Amino acid sequence: MARLLARLGRFSARHRWAVIIAWLGVLVTLAVVSLSGMRFSDGGFDVPGTSSSEAMSVLDEEFPSDDDESRGPGLQFVVEANDGSIVDPDNLAALTDALDEVRAVDGVTSVSDPLDPARPYISEDLTTAVASIEVERGVDPEEFPHEIEAIADDLSDAGFTAEVGGTLTSGAPEILGPSEIVGALLAFLVLLITYGSLVAAGANMLGALVGVGVGILGVLAFSAITPIGSLTPILAVMLGLAVGIDYCLFIIARFRSELREGATVLDAIGRAVGTAGSAVVFAGATVIIALTGLTVVGITFLGEMGLAAAFAVAVAVLMALTLVPAMLSLMGTKALSRRDRRRLDEVVVGEITETDAAPSAEKGFLAGWVRVVTRHRVLSLLGGAALLALMAVPVASMQTSLNTPGGEDPQSTQRAAYELVADKFGDGAQDPLVVLVREDDVEAALPTVLERLGDLDDVAMVIPAGISADGDTAMVTVMSEHGPLDDRTTELVKNIRAESGEIPGAELLVTGGTAIGLDSDEQLQSALMLYTALIVGLSLILMIVLFRSLLIPVVATLGFLLSLGAGLGATVAVFQWGWMDFIVPSPQGNPLLSLLPIVVTGILFGLAMDYQVFLVSRMHEAHARGLSPLEAIRAGFRHSAGVVVAAAAIMAAVFGGFAMSPSSLVGSIALALTVGVVADAFIVRMVLVPAALALLGRSAWWMPKWLDRILPTIDVEGAALESSTPAPALDPQPVRAREAVGADR
């Protein structure tokens, strides 16, 4: 593979303008297609295959709704009288005037009367009334509620408690706001410090932006054929930008290293793409496999997000292998810092010797770091593992939910309205369970069913809601005494389903928003276990094939699990417990979204394997050349740790920008990835891996001979290039290369 990639790199360099124009052409074409035809599907998360989702299908079939295309989502106008009852003359007059004002708002189609004797909506203590507001489709979902809230504020000034419940927005978060731009700028700053060259840093960022642009526009262009969910592009943007910057970094860093060793520009490009490019392909394939593996769990929206992100990563890999070599051929030695170029020129004219030109690998911070870690290997191993285990402690109290009742912002009027209704009408009043009773003569069986349901624990009220036209299905509304996230409501759902076998001839199906949320959350947790087992098994197999070792894959996988625990633990502490609320702008104090653990697991696995490949492959290369295990660890670390640190810092900057998003969905995922990446790169790969390998010694590289013979060989270190091409010597070739390529024009 290394030879093939080297040829691809040289081809891209020789035909640089054709490659650059082709990438820009694809970018413009996809932009035109996506802007003219992209479509997003309605609705939120769809978790098929659960009992509640199947029951919902029965409900739609037996009790079809009379859809009005002009009717949009609705709001609630909740008013509590702080002095007396809501039906007192003065209070009633104020309420009536306020409802008349709501009816006059442009876009309101109807407002219910909470005092209607046929359908009253007044609390038992007569202090609180709730009016339902129906809204036209097409109103501004951001501005329209403010008009209703202004009327509620006037009532509050008059001595009432007035809140507006519900939401008109789809919940699709902003994914390219100011904080994300700041994160990208920080990533550019890291590149500038790493390279010491504005040209190299600019090329790195430009390549990544082109790659993520093609990736996300490709996803949006696909939506012109099949609508996608509004949340689908989130991972594609987040991952496409992060891995795009990193993959460019790996190629450019190796190219610069080859130039400093005296290679011509074209040879340096070929060797960089053949060596670092091989690692990029392997690392990218690992991330893609992890993301496409999300389709295995059988949850439609999750698989869609995974495929979109996998496409963005694939584009990033292709960009690093073709567009970056084309840009490198234009830059030539300008990719080096001024000091490196000056030193290279001095070597060419003979002012300094080759020995003087080569920086000492035995000196520097990283060389000293790895010596300390490997010398105090037991202390380093135990200390690092204990720190990550401590960071993972909050995971034990992690709560997840498919959605947050009352909205995600605890300070919003939407949440205040929800809590006021729950206080006055019961915790389960706004999220009732819908029970479908199926029986040939359902009307005769219904009284028995109602009685048995009413006798169940934690049931506040049972209300018959109608019988289907064919007479074999009845709909019953069951209100729980507790909220939708309460464990007792979960038990109630199970108890109702258990009654299905106790009533002869009758089948009971439970659905509704609460039941769907509970079932979906449970299925996502089960999927997480399956998915984690899948990718851990994949990790072990890939690492065994790559490093020809049985113990190194175990160390890598255990390290990944520790960094995953640290990332999830930090997210629980911040978004569920409310830590650091003075920094994080998004709402806190809610259960985490159900899909977060499985998404973070997949992404972090891919990134952790990236760092493992780039770090340990250089150690493996040094060991294969005859160095002792300890010296191979130190030599490989010195050559690769700097790039891994820079890559992790870039990832942390990008994800950290997303962590400052006002959306708790985006912010929580990004924070878990930020902490996970930092933990994996700076603790697992910089401390635990070298310490563990030093402790294992020669046994770290042991593998049974029979297994070594049957396993395929994956060359991510460019051994094929080493065997076919002699190492470049320091000679005047760099000068001729600049002239040939036009690097200094």
C-alpha cells in the first residue's frame, strides 16, 4: 500500500493544478446542488422496533387523525392567580382580556377556553388555567413565541404567574456559531506554533476546510434525493473538520521531516504520502468502520448520522492523499520554517556539516519525558490509570433520556409552564400513557380493563378516549402519579403490559410520548453494550494484525476504555450535575441525551486508534530495525509524540469550540470528545502506553509464530519504500527541486 500511495502522492504533485481545480469544481458543484435542493425530514428521533413504536403504528391505523396542512404546532398559555381563584371576577376579567390579545396575534388560528364547561382546563384548587394555542404553519418559530410571552409578561406585572409552554422549533442546533469559529482559530494557532511557518499552517487549514466543505455539502446534496434529519450534519461537520486538520498535519509533518533530511520536494512528497499517508488510510478506515458500525444497532437516525460522518471522514482521507500533495508541490521548501530553510541552505553550500544540521533526538522535552515515564514505569502506570478512573466516577450516576420534559433550558418560560402544570394538575398530566385495548368485542371487555388499570400502583387517573370504527380497538388514557422520567413511571408501563396476559382475550399496547421515550432509551442502552463489544473486538483484531502483537492491542483497548470513561464522566459532572455553569453557555441539570454515550464511544474509539497507530507504529518500526524494546519505545516516542500532541491539541480546540455551543446536545457531545481526546492523547498515549510497554519488555511484541504466518501484513510504516529506495543523502538536490517545482516563485 505504501508504494501505491507514494505513486498517488507524486501523481498529485506533478498534476497539481488539475487536482486543485478538480477539488474546487466538486466543492462548487455540490454547493449548487445542496443549496438548490437540500431537504430535511420532519420529526425527531425514530427508534423502530420498540413495543411503543409498534403500538403507535396501530394507533395511527385505528384512529387516523384528521390532518390539517395549515395547522402547525401548538403552545400553552398557563396562568396562575396569586391572589384568590382564577374565577374571581377581577382575575377572570384579566384572563379573558389576555386570551383575547393572544387571539389577535397574527398567526394564531385558535385559542381554547379553559373555562368551557365541556372541556375545562382548570386546576382542582381553581387557581390555575391552561389555554391551548394553535398556530399556523410557516410562522417564525423564534420570533412568534416572543409575542405571546409579552402578553404573559403583562399578566405577570398585574400580579399573576403567567408562562408560555411548548415550542415551535424543531430543536435543530446551530453548528457553526462564534464559539466553533474560535475553536477553528485556536486550531490554526496550534498549527502555526507547530510548523513555525505561516504557509504550512495556512495550507493545512485550507485543505481541512476544503475537505469538510466537500464532505458536508455532499451530505446536504444527498438530501436532495432522500431527506435527512436536521441533526444528521452535526457529526459530519465536527469530525470532518477535526480529522481533516489532523490528517493534513500528519502528511505535512512527514513531508517537512523528509525535506530536512535532504530529500527533493517530489521525493519528500512521495515518501510522506507513502508513510504518513498509509497511517492516515488505516486511521481513517478505523474511524469509518466505527461510524458505519452505528448502523448495526438498528436505529435509523443514529445510523444516518454515522454514515454522514463516515462520508466526511472518507473525504478528509482522500483530501489528505491528493489535495495536500498538490499544495505541497506549490509550497516546496516554504513549508519549512525560516530557520530550517536557512539551515538547509547552509548544508547545501557546505557551511555546516550533516551532523550539525540534524537536531539531536536525544534532547528536548519529549525525550526527557519518555525517559522519566519509562524509568518510573510502575508509578506512571498506576498514577495515570488512577487519575482516569477518578474522572470516570460520575459515570455511575449518569441518567439518559430521549428528550427533556419541558425543554432543555431550566430557566425558560417553557420549563416554568411545564412545572406549573405538573404542580397543579399532577406530574403525569402532560405526558399521559396511551393504552390500546385490542379485543374482538372490545366494548364489552373495556369496563374490566378500566377497573384493572385503575387498581395498579402509581395510577392517578384512567380515562376512556374512544373505540375504533371497526369496534376491535379501544383507546384509554392513563395518567401516572409521577413524571415521565421517574422510575415508577417506567414500572407502571411494565405493569400495564403485564396485564395483557391477565385479561382473557384482551391485548394491551402502551404508547404515547412517555412510553416511546422510555422504550427508546432502554433500546439505546442495550445498543451501546452491543456496539461497545463490537468495536472493542474490532480494535483487538486490527491492532493484532497491525503490530504483530497480542499484548499491545490489550493495552490500547484498555486505554481507550479509560479515556472514554473520563470523557463521559466529565460530561455527567458538567451537564447533569451542573458543574462549571459559569463557563458552559448551554442548559445544564438535565439527563444526558440517550444517543450521547453511543455516539461518543464510536467517535472516540476511532480517534484513540489514530493516536495509537501514529505513536506505536514508530516504536514498532524502531524495534523491527533491531533496537531493544526500551530503546524502541523511546526512539518511536521521540519521533511521533510531538505530532500526536499537536493533533490532540487541534482536536481539543475544535471540539472545545463546539462544547461552547448554546445547544446542550452539541455541547455535551463536544465536551465528552474534548475531555476524551485530551485524556487519551496526554495520559493514555503519553504516559500509560510507554509505561506499560516498558513494563512488558520483549513480551509486548510477542506473537505465536503460527499466528504471525497466517495474518496479513499491513505496512503503515513505509517499509516497502525503505527497501526499494535508498535513504536520501544531503546534497544540492533541494535547490534543484525548488527550481523544478517553482517553489520560490
